[in-house]
Amino acid sequence: MKVISSTDRTFKNMVKRATSRSSPQSAKVDNSVRTILKAVQRAGDSAVARYTKKFDRVSLKPAQFRVGPEQVKEAYYKIRKDEGDALRYAAQRITSFHERQRTRTWMYQDDGATLGQMIQPLDAVGLYVPGGKAVYPSTILMTAIPAKVAGVPRVVMCTPPSREGISPYLLVAADIAGVNEIYQIGGVQAIGAMAYGTKTLARVDKVVGPGNLYVAAAKRMIYGDVDIDMVAGPSELLVLADESANPSHVAADLLCEAEHDEEAQVFLVTPSARLARQVVGEIQSRLKKLSRAKILAKSLAHHAMAFVVESLDEAIDLANDIAPEHLTLSVDRPFDYLERIRHAGALFLGRYTPPAVADYVAGPNHVLPTGGTARFFSPLSQDDYVKKSNIISYSKEELSKVRHYVARMSQMEGLDAHGQSMESRYS
């Protein structure tokens, strides 16, 4: 982990590197993804089966794509009781939080007109749950439960297959969260199947969930045919710490986020050079004892930075410029600074709020904007699973009161038919 002081010549360049990061894109990746999506759109199940065999090295017939209820039932016998209890506790917390976000159709009267919005759930949503480097039952809970709270009647889940079968943790989490259909399909072919539909998997209206570079590119390309949540990049954490922060806590939190993958990006911003040095030492000491040490070493070597600044005010300004996915305020009286934080996907306030508690059981969603997009994107929420239709209703009497305004505006825009549609009510 590099330590960069505001007095160093390289400070501005390193800040620019941190603030200008974005989700990586590649023409080669895009071309490959486009080819797969077109094949799935054209050939459906046969293309999905072909790419599943090519990339996942698992041969499946279309009839084997969907996981049956008996497999889900068996999964409960493959996990410990305390593991099931943890998943159910997390589900209850996530449900409770997202129920508070629920909105309903509303109307009001204004000059005799009835105005409002009708709020309805989407008909079908597809969840992508990545495989490979880790198993993510928490992602299922975070993406499926808000959909169910919103009232989505059909929730579909796709996750990569393996020769050993889908992890029982994933199957149990999906069942607890109320997922209606589970498919052992991964990668770009899964995104294409959900977006365009096949004989086996009917299309959905929105695709949500994280994935690798190829999945992210696929989500970008299907946007417009269906909706998506966001194009998420590598995981991020910025710890903003004062001189009295515990270096052991800070180091542990940075390692917690960096272990996701080699491209994960973690930052420390502090006015204390002593703390920065202590945190680096703690990281080096802890790193050797962790099971994902190789992944961590690459992430820390390529992307981790500790910025030493002149003051806490300057630290807050830098944190806002970086606009991280996760932001920890390890400072005295953290709520005093809350209104000054402008850009962050999630805020962890105080010495005893590790990111891991929000990843799993706190309740707020852990699907968050990355790559600086916290400047304009929000966390996944119940709102992502509903659509809104405006409601407008006038009586003849009330319409006559605005008749002349409509006439003038249609003349300004040169749209005669607009004016005539109004006047036809009075001719």
C-alpha cells in the first residue's frame, strides 16, 4: 500500500488517478460479448448450451438449465443449522429496511384537475449471481428481497454451473428470498437469455446484480432492450480516519474490501502520517494469515493508496472527490460530519461499524455505485423494482381554464395539432 503525503510531488497525480478511475472497458471484450449476445438472441437455448460448455466446461441440455424444487429442498440438508439461521436473520433485516422504502400510488387535486402517479411493480426481474472466486448468498438476498418487497411476481436467478452443482448456500438463500426460478446459466449467455428470452427462460424486464468485466459489458449492451441496475466495477472502500483511529481496525476494514478481487480499490485518507504508517504495518502483518493472500497482494500492490493530508477538512474534500462505493468515518463524533459528505454509496459511521456488517446483516443494500458514480447513482433499492405512470384527469369545466395556455404554447412550438386537440373539445 503506497503512502502519499500532500507535500509529495506525486500527490496530485495520485489523487487524479484515484478520482478518475472508472469501470475498465476493452474493445476485445466488447466484440466478444456482442457476438455471444447476438448468438443467444438468434439461437436461444442452443447458443446458451454451447457457450456454457465452452466457458464453464459443463454440458447441459436446455431441460437441465432450470434447478428443480427437489434440488432446493436437498440443499437445506447440506448446510448447518446455524448457517441457515444466519441467512434467515439477514433476510429479515434486509426485508425490514427495504419495506421502509416502499411507495404507493398517490393523487391530489389542483385547480380541479386530478394529478398523481401510479406505482406498479415490474412484471419480471432477473438476478445475476456470479460464481468463480467466491460464493455470494448475500447478493441473492440483497437483490431478490427488494424485488419481493416491491411486489414483483416473477424473480429469476441465473448463476454459473459447475460439475459439483450449484452451492447449497445459493439455493437456500434463493429459497429464503422468494426467488421463483433458478437457472444454472452463467456469463454473457445468462445476461442474453434473461434480456432476450429463450424457449426455456422467458425474458425479464430488468437485469440486476454484479459480475466480471464480460458481464458488465453485456449489461451495458442490453440496456434499452431491458432495464439494468447499474454497471458495477471493482469493489471500493475509503477509510477516512483521524489520529485517534485504531490502526488495527482500519487495516482489517481495508483488507475486508480488498479481498473481493485483484482489481478492488481501497484508500486511506488521514491527517496523521503516524496512523498511515501503522496501518501499512498492520496490513503487512495480517496479510500473511489470510486465505486470499494472493488476491489481496495484487489488489494492494496495484490499487491501494494512503493519502496523508493537512487536516480533517481536507480529508473530507478528498473523500468527496473520490466518491467511493463504501466510506468509513473512523473519527470522533462522526455524525458531526455527516452533512459534509456529498458522494458515497454507503456510509459507515464510527469505530464499531465495519463494512462486513453492512455486507451481510445490517439491512441496507450492498449493491452500490462504484468507479466514482456515487456522484449520481444510488444504492439498489425497492425503487429499482417499480415503474411509475403519471395520472392526469380534467373535467370539461376545468380544462377550459387552461385552454388559452395550451393554445399559446402550441403556437410557440409550431405544433398546430396540439392546439386542435384542445379546441376539438369545444367545437
